[in-house]
Amino acid sequence: MLKDKVCIVTGASRGIGKAIAVELASQGAQIAVIYNGSADKAAETVEECTKLSASKAKAYKCNVADFNECSEVIKEIVKDFERIDVLVNNAGITKDKLLLTMNSDDFNDVISVNLGGVFNMTKNCCRIFTKQRSGKIINISSIVALDGNAGQTNYSASKAGIIGFTKSTAKELASRNICCNAIAPGFIETDMTKDLAQNSDLLDRIPLKRIGKAEEIASVAAFLCNNDYITGQVIRVDGGLTI
Ligand code: NAP
């Protein structure tokens, strides 16, 4: 379905990003795996992708919070793959603290990676998408962007910013046949949430009574890659938590 499409996935060394990279590769896509610190894990993602698909996959180190690094990595990817069809902005961090104890570094670091990273990567890809008259941008937000969460003012602000960015980008680029959507996951089992999996209070609040799997986000990302008439939407994948 995505045969030979060139897909960039940020934060694809682990967790949700890795699951998205592997799912897109299983549909025949070529994958640019972006990582920051986990070179070995990024190499494992590349290996899994190439095992699943005859197509190419390659890892690139890039701190998405750094505009120049994003600009250079996009140039390198275009040199290697000749085009870009899909950008999945997935890389993200948390630095959870109550507002009373949060300092400005805790706030700015999370905004720079989570929201700045989406701008830096999208800005550097959109000229290519515009020239091609096609492209898909998928941004990973969170349900806390919609409902807030105590201890996450920095994180929820970054994820709410992604939703505004997604809707505005969708409006700006629709005339060039470019779709931009966001996915808002609930609680998904990854390194980011490893302390939550056994939290029975949390499980009680989720109508489906379990934490989600990274593959359940990946299948929605693949669905959006395969659809040409959805843009500017935020799709919740949360086991019913926000009903
Ligand atoms: P994770 O397991 O902690 O993985 C985070 C990924 O982001 C890693 O691949 C990491 O790369 C990469 N990353 C972090 N900082 C980066 C930077 N400055 N530049 C480039 N890459 C960077 O997290 P996850 O749970 O899979 O989360 C993925 C996305 O889903 C995040 O945006 C997160 O906010 C969002 N989300 C997660 C949940 C959840 O319950 N897990 C819920 C809602 C939303 P390295 O390891 O190479 O540094």
C-alpha cells in the first residue's frame, strides 16, 4: 500500500516511533529512522524494517530541537532517497513536575523538543512537499493536550501547541494536496510510561481497562498515510479514556 513511499519517522529508535516505522515498512515503505541518543536501538529499527520490506531503511542522528540539524538531515535524506512522501513527527520528552517546582529549563526543554521539533522538521520538509504537490504530515500529540494533566503543564502545553500547528498547517497546505493530521494517544506502554502499567486507579478510568500498545498508534498512522481526504483532524487513540 505504501510501496516505495519515503517516510521519515522521528524518535523511531524506541516506543511508538519504532512501531510506526516497522508498520510503514511492512506496507512497503522506505524509512528514514531519526534518533537522538539511542544509536544501537535505531540500528535495530533499521534491521527490523529491512527484514520486513525489500525497501531501504537508514538511521540518521538528529536532535529535532535544533533547526540546523533538521535542515541538514532533510538534505541528507533527499540525497539518499530522492524524495519524501511522509513526515511523522513523533519524537518527544517529558519533564514532569508540579508548576510550583517547575523551572524555566524544565518548561523550555519540553517545548523545544516536542513543539519546536515539529516546526523544525515540518518547515524543512514543506518546500519539498509543495514542489511535489503531495505529502502527508502526521504529528503525535496527546490526550493531555485536550484535557490537561496535573504535573504536566510543560508537556500538555507542547502537545496542545501541536494541535494548533496541525490545523493551521492543514489549512495552509491543503491547496498543494498536502494533508496534516494529529494523533492523540492515551496511555501507551513504552519507556515513557513504564511506571504506569500497573497503576490500578488509571486502569479503572480507562473504559477498555488496559494501557494501549504502540502498534495501536502505528496502525492509525498507517491509515492516515493511506488516506487522501482527511486533514486537520485530531484522532484520539485512548481506550475510551476521554469519552
Ligand atoms: P519514548 O519511548 O520515550 O521514545 C521517545 C523517542 O523520542 C525516542 O526514540 C527518542 O530518541 C526520541 N527523542 C527524544 N528527544 C529527541 C530529540 N531531541 N531529537 C530526536 N529524537 C528525540 O516515548 P514514546 O512513549 O514512544 O512517545 C512517542 C511520542 O508519543 C512522544 O511524542 C510522546 O509525547 C507521545 N505520546 C506518548 C504517550 C505514551 O503513553 N507513551 C502518550 C501520548 C503521547 P533517542 O532514544 O534516540 O534519544
